[in-house]
Amino acid sequence: MRVLITSLAVEAHFNNTVPLAWALRAAGHEVHFASHPALTGTITDAGLVAVPVGTDHTHHDLVRDLGAELTGFYRDIDVTGDRGGGYRELKGANTLLTATFYAQANNDSMVDELVDYARFWRPDLIVWEPFTFAGAVAARATGAAHARLLWGPDLFLRTRRMFRQRTAELPEERRDDALEEWLSWTLDRFGCSFDEEVVTGQWNIDQMPPSVRLDLGRPSVPMRYVPYNGPSVVPHWLRTPPDRPRVCLTLGITSRDLPYPNMVSLDQLFEAVAGLDAEIVATFDAGQLAGATRLPDNVRATDFVPLQALLPTCAAVVHHGGVGTWSTAAVCGVPQLVVAGMWDNVYRARRLAERGAGIFLPPDELTPAALRDGLEQLLTKPSFREEAHLLRTEIEAEPSPAAAVPAIAELTARHRVPRPSSR
């Protein structure tokens, strides 16, 4: 089986695909990974075959140019559905996300070259992360089966369904849908037409634990989350067990590269942990630390340490809610304090707090005192670690990437369009 995996050029999105790519390769399948040229080095560093397609997207430049107005809008999009999904809000999100994100991250040259490569290489299956609609377009143009590899709860599809339901209640002349229009124009270039399968995939590969997963009735292959942190070296100091509770402070790798301002200031973090009877490991680079006015004595600042090596030694972690950090902490059974204010980060933080495996602190409630109080609770109340261990057990019961491969191969055989072989 030939498998073409594709993702927009964001390292955190790519990292979530690597364990499956390895599992497919180890099972004897051919795997190529296509993305914008900017991701080529990251792909080859993971030991995968890279296929650069098109020119690098300009989404990040657009966010920088539009500044706080656009980032504020992004943060206000309610993918959790907690605000009831009013039609105007849903339509606004669909329209602006399509124009400023989806069409930018899947720029025309990237889509065109991905389709060209798929026509040349003729994959049986195209796996795409949920924002890389180019994968679905290439599959439709070539007859390949295609699946979305979910890195988080399927919130964007849920809000998409809410939008479509409300649109269907309107007169036909008012049923405009920016995502459908863009994908229709794109597909038309290759002689194909739009239907919702281009948005949903033919099935999902879902890496969320069952208690966090959203069941939208789509065919799905469950798969255990396996952390991948990129090229990593375990530092010497990490080999010595801490003599007091160790706490990780991190804002993730994405915040270093993208123009979105952080929800948390380093000064607030450092004020909260100063004097705490704990060893604080802060994974911040020089650019992030430049914004801090002082470094407390109990804080060890390190540019990078692999979370899958660090977190098993920690009693707690404080972070921004990114899927890689959240999921790695869950795999390691570590209680989490999550300061999350955007998209799926909020949903995961709330689910974690609801089951008692961590604390959710919204950005508008963030103060050094609130942060310290939450951290002290994680360190002193055994129930948080007990629930975090139960979440880890739930994850460990899911099929590994290797165990998921046979189900993926079966679905591929069922969905791909038969064609004469010239291999």
C-alpha cells in the first residue's frame, strides 16, 4: 500500500503524524510526506521521505499584517459550541477562517503540485491533518482513499455541521458557504465537484482518549497518542532524580514561530512560582526569556528538553493547552494546570478539569495568585494525580499506531477507486 501523508507547514501539526507514518512504514507500506518546502527539513529529520509541494504559505505573514484584530477574532471563535452556535457567529467564522487560514495554508501552488504528485505516484491512501484540505482534493482528483488524522477533538467539524444545519433553514439565495465555494473552485480545476466528504474525509483516525473524543457518527479508527518531540537529546541533569517536586512550565514550540501573542506572560509565571518549594523547569528559548524581567532562584530555564523525557519526572505541568503538551502530559499521567483561551485548547482543558485530572484557568482569570494557588493544589492533593493516572490508563488501552494499521489498510481497500496498475 502506498500512503501519502500531508500537513500544512506547522511543526506541531506535523509531529502528530509521525508515529503513524513510522507504523505504516514498519508494516511494509510505502510512505511519502508532502508539505510546503519550509517543512522539508523537519520531515527528513524524522526519517521520512519528503515531497516539497508548491510555495510556502503566507498565513503567518497575514496574521502579522492584520495584527490584534485578526488574532482577537480567532480567539473569539467558539468551536466548543458553548455559546449556542448563533448563525451570524458561525457564518462569520466559516467565512473568515476560509479566507485567512484555510485558503492561505492550502495555497494554489501547494494544491496544484500535490495533485500532480499524487497523479504521478498514485497513492492508495492520502492521510491529511484536518486543516490540510489539499489532501482531500488530491484524493478526489486521483481516486485515492483519504482519511483525516485528528490531533484533537473534532470540534471544527461539529461547528461546521451546526453552520450547515442553520444555513439549510434559510432561503436558497442566502445559503452561501465560503468553505464550499473555495473548495468547489479548487476542485473544478481538476475536473471534480464538491461534496461534504472533501471536508469530513472518508473516515477519521482519532488520537484522542475516549473520554475526550467527540463522536459525530463518522467512521473512525481509534489510535493511541504516541509523543514525538522531533530530534531530541536527554540532558545530563535530567538523569538525576529531583530532590523536591519538579514542575514543568512550557508554552509549546508553536508559540516560538507563530505571530499569535501568548496567553501567559513569563513574569506572571515566574512571580507565581518564585519561592515555591519545587524545582521549576521552564522550557523557554532566548527570545521568550527576553520578555521576562527576572528569573527566580528555583527556576531552571532550558531552551528545549523532550517532553516525553521530562514529564515522567514531574509532579505537575503548567502550559497553554496545546495538543502536543496536553496529550504528552496525559500519556505520562501528570496533573496539568492549563491556561487556555483558544479553540480546542479550551475544550481539552475543560474536559481535564471536569474529570479532576487538572485545573483549567481561563486567561481573564489569570493572576500570579490564582496560578500559584492552582499549582499548590496540584502538588498537594493526591486526587489530581490519581485521576491523571486513570486518564493515562485509558490512553494505554487504545490501539497503538502499529495495531491501527490493519484497520486503516482495510478501509483503504474499501474506499479507493480501482484502477489498472502500472507498477
